[in-house]
Amino acid sequence: MKKLTLAKILNLGLLLLFSSCVNNDYDINGDIDFTITFGGSEFAIPGGSTEEIKLTKVLDLENNDLIKTDENGNYYLTQTGSPSNASVSIDAFTVSKPIFDPINTTVTGFDEEIQIKPEENRELSSTIPDDFNTSFSIDGENLPSEMKKLNFVDVNLVATIHLTYSEQLMREFECKDVKIQLPKFFVTNSGLVDANNVINLTNTPIRDVTGLTIDIPITRIDMTELPEGEGYDPATQTLLVNGEITINGDVSIWTDNLYGEQIPSDVNIQANVSITDNTLNNNDINILAVNAVVQPDINLEIDPVTFDDLPDFLSDEEVVLDLDNPAIYFNAENYTPVRAIANGTLTSIYYNGTPSQSVNFAITEENAIAGEMHYCLSQKPIEGEGLTNILIPGLSSLIEKIPDEITIDVDANAIEEDVTIEPGREYFINTDYEVNVPFIFGPNLSVVYRDSIDGWQEDIADYELSGVLKLTADVANKIPLNVAFEAEPTTIDQYGNTITLTGVSVEVKNEEGNNIIPAGTMQAATTTSITVEMKETAEGSMARLDGLRFRAVATSENSSGAQLNEQQSIQLNNVKLKIPGGISGNFNDL
């Protein structure tokens, strides 16, 4: 007996590819000659239908890390970059501690012509001369070049003023109404200093042994209180501060404090002034913080976005991804005192020599990097809570041909505004990003799917085909793309390699004479009748047919705004294999 399996003949067409339910066996036996022809003018095998073939099965993306689906099954391309950070700082620096020479003055006019009786207690007063003052300077060199303007520096200083007098005739000498004027640029939190930076000494004694010591904490040196020409010069990176401390007012002697009856005619007063830095033990002033306009280096080095392991339907050289609104989500955590602006360039890089594409973007003062920021670089507006959307016309051009990588070059700078920053401290800006490209099409998208079926040669070796095979089917398309099918025949060469078969032509066409299956939707499929005709053009070539290599090109013409979804599908109905002229074979079982 010879068993003729017509299912093998079905393998000659796309019926096998789409898992047709047609699977009929015919047994033919007997003692007669089975060299026969089935059919007549045409032999047709009854057709069936496939189940809906979901897009998720066609694209086979289960293990792909680049193509994902959202909660609704919509496809999108995604890639996450490596986190990076940039350090921001200005160099630590010190300035000179001022050195004060002791100052002296003589207060005169205490003596009186009258005789003071021991039991009398009289106040003898006089006025401190105008020359009781001291000048000083604070200077610095090689200050940080990042500083473009300096408003104030924070310090931890103590200004000490020590008053004594030289006469030993009194047990104490009294500041009746003395004012010590500190420089306006000294900022202090001392309760002894009034709003005009004056220390007011009223009825305050100066002891004959210990004198009077006044300690004033200085927390800040305010450059805005300096006259023009002083302070910080960014051109030379130098600092110059000139100051003066003056002491004036009335002092007194009470006669009950005199030794005996002698009344002095004048008293010599001395003042010693010093500055101590609580953080240093040398002759410098340590700068704890500055309020300034600074331009520190902000080197945001962001790793490229790489596109490895692309699925087959995106890696073809003919693919054109015209996507509606690709987006790059860029997160920045700015732990620096400065707000940063930036000019950036996104560039697609191709290792095969394809010219690169670039688009530019800007982070302006309006949406500067400050604190925790979430940016979305997109072609069309995208809204989201806490999201700062930066529109980049032409962004989709970067991935019309999917690149090997997209580089992100960012030139970031601090906004020229007053900030408070600690010299020598390292601050950081942390960044990360994610590319998110929903498969929502523009009008010019074109993706390519290639596949093949083979292994037919062994099955058809026993049969004499008439030279023409036709596969017909009604295709119900729920994918929102027009699909154009092309196919070519293949055979096996002497080395076992699959090659194109010459002598057999393959044509795919619909009822309108072209090879297009129009786009449909999940809610409304389009139905198109197609015919795949394999025709022998050189005698004997059909016997060498081993399979088909086919190419499907999906385009978005007339489907702009649609999105790929894993539930979209294709279904084949009324699948039939037709053999014009019938089929012949030697089926003798000898």
C-alpha cells in the first residue's frame, strides 16, 4: 500500500505557516497501476480556518528586554540608562587675619582748683579725644576662580577689645558714656552691639588691675557694606577689606576712689584689639561659607542609551520608525546650592556608517535643575504630576532608523544668581534617564518582518506537479497597519544550504491585483482575499522547491495615531490549496 498524505501538499503554502486546521489523509490501495492524476482542470483541497493569530505570537517578544507592554497591552520600546552624578564645588580658601597695634590716648581736664574734702564724693569727667581709633585690613589672594561676585563670607571670629588705663591713683575708672564703633561690615549676634554696630558703655567701670575686656562674636563679613573699590575683585581673584574701630565719649573719676587728696590732671587710656578665629590657630581667617555668584564646573557625563538585541522586525535595514511621540524621561536630584541650566544634544550613532542624526534641547532658567526634578523630553506635550515637559521638535528623527546608541551631551552651567555655598565642600547632582517610545505611529512608519518555511523537497519528491500551485485565503486583519507580502521560492544546494530557487516564480496578490492587506482595528477587522501563486518558469524546477522565504512590510499610511497592541491579530479563513491541471504520482505498492 502507498499512503498519499495531502497534508504534505498543504506544506507547499502558507497554510502550514498559519497552522491550518485542514489535515485530511486519503488511503489508496489495490493491485492496479497507481500512476494517476487527481483533479482535472483544477484540483482543490477543501479549506479551513486558523485561530486568531495574536500579534504577541507573531512578534515573539516574550524574552525581549527592549519591547514591553503596558497594563493595557500596548507595546512600547524602553531602555533605561545608567545613573550618573556630577560633583560641584569651589575651592576652600582663607584670608589674612588683621593685626592691630595697641592704641593710646590721654584724657585731660580732671583737676580742679578747689580742695576736695575726704567726706565728699564728687564726679570728675572728661571727654576722650577724637584720635582714639585703630585701622586694619583683611586681604586675600588666589580666591576661587568660580566666584564672579562676593556678597559676604561667613566666619567664626571673636573680636576682643581690652581697655586699660595707666594711672594707679584710682581703684576704678568709669566709662560714663562711651561708644565703640565697629565697622559696618562686621556682622554679630552679640546683644552688646546695637543696630548701628555700636557698643554702648554706660557707667561701666574699668578696673585698675584687670581693665575692661569686651568679646564680640563676628559671624559674617558683609562686603555690601564696603565702599566702591573694596571687597572682592573677580578679575584678579583678590580680596581687600579696610576697616576702623573708633572709641569716643565721656569718662569719669569719682573722688571717693582717689588715693589721698591728689587729683590727676590727665589719665592715659590704652586699647588692645585682636581677632581670634575659633576654627584656626594661625594668622588666617577660615571662610566657612560665601554668598556669591558662582560658576562652578558642572560636568554631567551621561552614558549613552544603547539598543542591543533588537527584535527582528525592528533590526531590518529597511525599517523606518515614524513614531508619534517618543519620550526621554530625565531625572535630576540637585543637592547643590546652585540652580543649573543646560544646553543639550541628543545624537543617534550608527556603527554601520549611517549618518548620525541630532536634536538639541535646553533646560532654561524657567525649568532649571533645582532640588528633585523630573523632566520629559518629547515631541508633543506630555502631562504628568511633577513632570516638567520640554518639547523637542523632530525628536522622532533620532529613531527613524533605530541607532546602535543615542548619546546625551549636556553643557550645564549655574544660573548667575546669589547663592550660599561652603568652599571646599563637594556637592552632587545625580541623574538617570529612561527612553520610552510608545508604538503610536506617524504616517511614515515602515517595519519589516522576515521569515521562511522549508523542508518541502522530501515531501514532494514522489509527485509530479502540473507547474502551478495556488494558495487562497481570506485574511481578517485587526492590526492597524497595512501589510504587504512578498515571497520567493527556495531550494537546497549541494552543500545543504538554503538558496533562492530560479525557475519558479511566486506572486502574492489580493482581489485588486496588489499584495496589500489593508489595516484594521481590534474592534473592526478588514477582510482581504489573497492568492499566493507558485509557478514553474523552467521545466523541472518545481520538483526542486523546498520552501518559501517571505517578507512582510507593515506601513502606517492612513493609520497615523494608532498603536500596536499584543491583542491585535490576523486570522485566515477559507484556506484552500489549488493545483491547476491536477497532481500525478506513482503510487504502486510493489
